[in-house]
Amino acid sequence: MTIPLLKRYPQLARFRLIWLAPVFALVALLAWALASPMGAGPDDDYHLASTWCANPANTSACLPGSDSTERIVPEIINEAPCYAGKPETSADCQDEYGFDSTPTLETDRGNFIGEYPPVFYAFMSLFVGPDILAAIMAMRIVNVLLFLGITVTLYALLPIERRPTLVWGWLITTIPLGIFLITSNNPSSWAVIGVGSAWLALLGWFETRGKRRITLGALFAVSVLMAAGARGDAALYSIIGIGAVLLLRLSWTKRFWLDAILPIAMTIVAAVFFLTSRQSSSGTQGFGGAGITPTDAVGGSASDSLEGFGLLAYNLLNIPKIWAGVFGDWGLGWLDTSMPAVVLFGSVAVFVAIGFGGLSRLSPRKTLVVLLLALTVWVLPAFVLYQGGDVVGESVQPRYILPLIVLLGGLLMLTRGAQRIEFTRAQLVLVGTTLAVVQFVALHMNLRRYVTGTDGASANLDAGIEWWWDIPISPNGVWILGSLAYAALVFVLLREFSRRSALERELATRSSLA
């Protein structure tokens, strides 16, 4: 007589696929961490030097330069992006410099006069060691674990009705730019993680009690410190997220104002980071032409004679071009890893489709908050460009506003009370398939750009390898495993939402018939 499997192993009956979601997410994120070489993040020569020099006691990593604005660092730290701006060049150009702590060179490219907040660099400097590549990968893995740890904790502690908000907020805003940055050595990783997590943790602080509330409050504080301690603009975005939650939860009661002490305190902390960062001057003075050249501006070269109202109007009308960069219209890395149109079309389609679903559940406060944030995402970059005399395509990059896009995506999916945002099974299948395909293509394109350069035409990433990590898994293996893991992650998450919605409908039907 055969004993049914579930009777022999009753623990299997209690097993749920959603428990595998963190594993799938870990594999997918690690694939992206491996998909680019040292120095691939935007301005990584600056950020890596800042990390190597963040600990003055570590004289083997960084030495004082000839003046206070310069430091002596390993040559590879400054020269790692030897392929930047040359998409047909693979990352094997790094071999010319080697990965030892010697030779060294003097550079002024670093956070040596306090342009950025110090927290990100100070934390990451803990992983600096004699093996430079191992240190680079350790920092990326730490970023992945921080993101997963915060997100999984939020999923476990938030009220059940907030879980779709958490998951959808990340799914619809992170391909391809978000996932590239989260798994990089760039401080924008903490900006995205911190801003995208802090507001939901704060919402949970207001909506829960007991130990869960204490943990969510701590998570909120950590997330704000991560964002504000990484970039000055992220400190401002944290304040915007806090303001959004306070508007959503505002009530003229003693309990509300007691609960508001924590977010008010963290607002002050974030404001201090913002005001003491030299980045804050960009908000009032602009960048003054830094970054992308005017020939890369929208519609070709915008006229240098644009000024006053003409400059402001031009930028306001073209700001959506910067939004599109979040979804693949601009290149990844040093803006030199182009994505095919299917990535842009697919990721925008998912954001719009799911976002419109979120708009089906509006309350007066949600409407106000979403409108104010959408206005901020439009007006803020236009103002910064105007102050610097720049046009869209210069200076302000999509990664600068990505944290606000993540915040907007989450707020769109916010519901009130027992409200649900319903999607049919066919809609979920279409959205899940689109996300999986977009990630599949984006990961391949990112790997191709560094493994052989864009002049490599084969779909087989293992053909003609010029650059790769010294690991037993090949570029093709990373691509396939990462893509399968991401597809599985999307499947189990959407399956969980579909199953829960069906269960809630069944319970509602039984209740109405009783």
C-alpha cells in the first residue's frame, strides 16, 4: 500500500512557494552583481576612491596627496572604467593596470571635501582589503543582502494588505536601471533602497503595535540613514517620503502626534545630511553643464541660446525623457550600455498598466499625495536644470530621480483598509511574462557590453570571451540562472497575490450568503 506523499511528510502540506521568493531574488540579484566589472557604475572612479579613502587609519589603501583635495590610491581604482564611453570595448582593458594595491597614483576624484555624505563610504570601507576585486564583490553582495533583508522583513511585518504595495512598488520600477544600481558599488544603491523602503516602514509604524511596530520603526530609521548617508538628494527624497506618509495618516489626535515624534526626528536628521552635503547647492545653482554633453540632449542639440522662459518651457516639456531613462531609454553604467526598444516598451507598459490599476483605488488623501509627488518628479529636475542653465539630456540623469519613481510606484499601489487592487489571471500572466522577458534581454545586453563589447554579435555570451570574473560559472550561466531566478520570483509573487485574492473573494461570498 502506497502512503500519499503529503501524509508521509506533513510538513510539505504546509510548504508555500512564496517562501522561495527570497532565494530566487538572491540568485537574480547576484547575477546582476556579476554582470558588470569593477568601475561599471556611473562615476565609479570617484566613488571607489571615496570608499578606499573613507578610513584614514587604513594607510595601505589610501594615502594623503599633495594637498587636501587629493589622495594617493591604487591605480586600478582610478583607471577601472577604462572602457567608459567606448561601448565596443570590453572590460579586459583593466588587465593593463592589474588589480594590486600598487602601483598608485594621485587623484582629486573623490569625496575629499565633503561633496557627498560620508556614511555610505565609511560603511563600505569596512570591506576594503588587499584583494581589490574581492572587496568590490563583497560590497555588492552586502548591498544585495541589505536590500533583501529590509524587503523580506517589511513583507513579514507589514499588515497583509500592504504586501502587494511593497512588492509591486519594486517590481514595476527596478528594471533595468534600479536592479543595476542596487547591485553596484554606487551610493545611488543606498538612495534607491533607503527611499523605497523608509516610507513603507514608517506607514507600518503608524499601522501596527507591539514588537512589530518597534522593529518597523527601527527599519524606518535605518532606511532613512542609508538614503541620507549616501546622497544629499536622497536625504531630501527621504523627507518627501516622510511627508507623504504624514499626510496620509494625519489626524488631530494625541496618539498621532506621539507617533509622529519618530518621523519628525528623522526628518531633522535627513535635513542635516542634506544641508551639510555640498550636493545641496545643485538644487539651488544647478550643475552648470556637468555630465552629458549638449549634443546628447533631447531632439539633438538644444539651442545654447535658450534662456529664461524658453529654457524652462523646453525642460518642462521634455522631462519625461528623464523618466524614460529609468526604464531603459538611457544607457546603463556610464550611459554607454544601450538597451533595445523592447526593454523600454515592456518596462513602461508594466508601470503604466499596474499604475492605472492602482488609480482604481483612490482616496482623497492618496489622490493628493500622488498628485504632489508626480508634480515633484516633473518640476524638481526642471528647476535644477533651469538653475544650471542646462537642458534635458545634460547633467540630471535618470538615476537621480529613480528613488522618487520608486516612491511613486509604491504610492500608486497603496490601498485603504480592506480595499484590493484586482487583476485578472490573464493580466497577471501578461505582466509577469513581460517583466521576465525585459529582464532577460536587459541582463544579456549588460553582460554582452562588458564581456566582449557591443561589437560581439553572438547570442552566446561564452563565445569569444574577453573579460570575466575568475569564477567557475560562465557569462551564459549567470545570464540563464539569473533570468530563470527572476522569472521564478515574479511567478511565485504573482501567484501568491492571485491565490490570496481568490481566497478573499471566496470568504466574502460565504459571508454574504451566511
